Amino acid sequence: MRTLSVQACIVGGGPAGMMAGLLLARAGVSVAVLEKHQDFLRDFRGDTIHPSTLAVLDELGLGDAFLTLPHRKIETLTGVIAGNSFRIADLRHLPTKHRFIALIPQWDFLDFLAKAGRRYARFRLLMQAEAVDLIESDGRIVGVRARTPEGETAINADLVIAADGRHSLMRDRSGLEGEAFGAPMDVLWFRLSRRDSDGEGGGGWFGRGHLLVTIDRGDYWQCAFVVPKGSDAAIRAEGLAAFRKGVAALAPFLADRVDEIQDFDTVKLLTVVVDRLKRWHRPGLLCIGDAAHAMSPIGGVGINIAIQDAVAAANLLAVPLREGRVTEHDLARVQARRLPAAKRTQAVQRFMQDRFIARVLDKSAEPLEPPLALRLINRIPLLQRLPARIFGLGFQPEHVELPAA
């Protein structure tokens, strides 16, 4: 068995893992990031880079370079209910440099972070390296076992950071206890071509029983068809024609191209999970991002909360890791720092799920009408700044505190 030794082994090459690896290596910590796929090119991932993340990139001196990548800007968020358009959030007044959400395929964002990480000698990214188990000694996690193209590999580490997503294997192997909050919906992902006459930015279309969100990816729309929890099989049983008709009814501007959905193989199910670990750590192990707290897709904040976790973890752990003295007290400080923001964000998401999304998805309810809160937000522009602040910057935006080693 091949053996590697690093100060920090990060499982998962998503936003949390890549940012944590970049920041720790930049601070002089030897890092190995394990990504089980051969590249980052996977569809149906979050594509929204919020102002809080853009601020972190600026602090690293990477903001200008990042914004040279092809992207779309969203300055306002709108929804369409019963044919009427409502503005939900206006980011143009945020107290930050970048007052917009950047829409960019997540694989481009991860490739960008990987390139930035490779500038540092202590950064190592292992592709096609699938972590399969934790290595434990005397009650402490001391590394991971992984399958790699070179065969089974043991990565010994002073700290393992589990950043392997909402279905985290490392979290499951750790025995850490979680709490699930439930969600009334799942999401069916697919794509449709985009035309210049469609306009930019996308939006949300609400109808009784369904909700459609369109994400502008330049030459096509990434579509999120929100359906009642557990209804995927029934929708597929109704047939492709009924599914296309439902999409066209919600967003009439797409009616002339729904035939591009040629079969259900191109429609992918995202099972929505909202949960949170009661304790994010044990000796030698820390969970961050979705591995610690799976977020609802509402607001598209998952990537950005994960990035904030990574920044806080690097700020608090780089020096102890560099000096070989990281303790569980250090890990507890990361959870204490980030837990309030995760709780508050999930509370807002759950409120919106229960008070609005669940009603939209209930086909037996009365005809769909815009709720009073939405009508007030649309009528009073000043109120549009509150949801922009919550979802654009978050409850506790983090800042890079450590200089490059």
C-alpha cells in the first residue's frame, strides 16, 4: 500500500475542499485534496458565486482574474406568479465591492481554485482519489484510506477535513450524529437552449404544484423544476409529453423548445436534504460545508456558506497545523464560529419552504396568489435589500486573516 503524509488531508474537491486546500497551503500547511472524479466536469451543481465569495477572492488577489472567466451577472432576483412579475431582491445596494451574483459553471470555478492552489508548493490535488475509510488510532483520526489509479493509498494526516458533500462518507464513517429537518421538495435538473431574445439572468416561475428556476449559462438555460418531495417516479410515469407541457405552462417563453428534452435520461433528480451535525468534529477530524450542514437550494447559498466555512477553518487552524499542535479545542472553535450562521440560514430557508414553497407545491390548495410579504417587498424597493443582504453576504461573512507564508 502506498503511503503519503501531510499535515491536512481534505476529502472532497468541491468548493469547501478546494478553498480550504488553497488557503491552508497558502499559509504554509502541507495539504492533500482528494477528488474522486478525474475532472470537475459534472452538471447540475450550484453555479452561483455570491458577493461574499467574490470578496474572499479579492482578498486573495484573485478577484480580477476570476471575473475574466465567462460569467453572467445577476443584480436583481425576480419571480413570476400567475403571470405577474415580482422583484424579490436587489443586490445593487450591498455594502461591498461586487453587488451582483456571478453565474459560472462550478467546474470552471473549481478549475480556477485548483490552478491558484498549484502556485503553492505545499498544495497537492489528487484526482481519481476516492476516500473509502478513515484511519483511526487510539480514538483519534490519523488519516484516510483511498483508492487511486496507483492502487490503495494511505494518507496520514494531523487533520482530516471532510468536505465530501451532503452524502459524506467520511461523516458516516466518523459516527458523528446529525439532525434532519426535512424538505417539502425535490428538484429535477435539465437544460434547454437559450436565445438572445430571452433576456439575461433567469428567474423563478411559480405555478400550482410546481416551480421552475432558470439559470443563465450563456448558450443554454440550466433548469431546476421543483416538485413535491418523492414525486419523481410519478412524474416519469405520467410520461415525457406531460412533463414538457408542465414546463411550458410555467415558463411560456420556453414552450417552443421543450422538445429538446428528448428523454428522461437527461432529467436528473436532486434529492433535497436539509440537515446539520450536532457536533462537527472529533479528534483529528473536522466536517465543513454540506458534510456539516446540508442546505436547501433556496437562495443558492450552499457554495457560499461552504466557502465561508473553509475561510474560518483556515483562519483558526493554519497556525496550529503548521506547528503540529492542532487540538479538538481548535476544531470546536471552528464550529462555534460557523454554527450560528448555518443555523440562521437554515432557519430562513425552512421558513420559506414551510410558509411558501410547500403551499406552491400543494395541488389541492386554493388558486395560487402572491403572499402579502412578497407583494410588500415588490412594492417597497427598500425592503428588497434585506433578502439581498441575507443571501448575498450571509449572516457572518468571513475574511482571509492570514498572510501568505
